[in-house]
Amino acid sequence: MIYIDESPIDSNESYAYGWCEKGERFHASRPGNRRARLSIIGALCEGKFFAPMVYQGY
């Protein structure tokens, strides 16, 4: 059996969440442009990692 997985890495450093006091509204700004993303694909068979591939994009 071969297990294949894809894991993305974003260079976006803004958080999708925020914190404020209970009952108050949270206001913040975040960049509207997309950042670079690296996707890593690899396979695992019998405890050995092989076929690594890295590509840029979504």
C-alpha cells in the first residue's frame, strides 16, 4: 500500500482570527493580495519516503 499526501505552505503571515473583549466587535485589516504558496507531495511505502515533488501555486 502506498500513502500519498499533499501539504501546502503559505507565506501569508496574517491571521484569519482575532481577539477582543467579550461583547465588543473586532476590527482589523488584512492584505487583499494573494501570497506565494508551495505545495509538497510525497509518498510513503513500507516505511520509506519517496517521490517528493515541490511546486509553486494553488
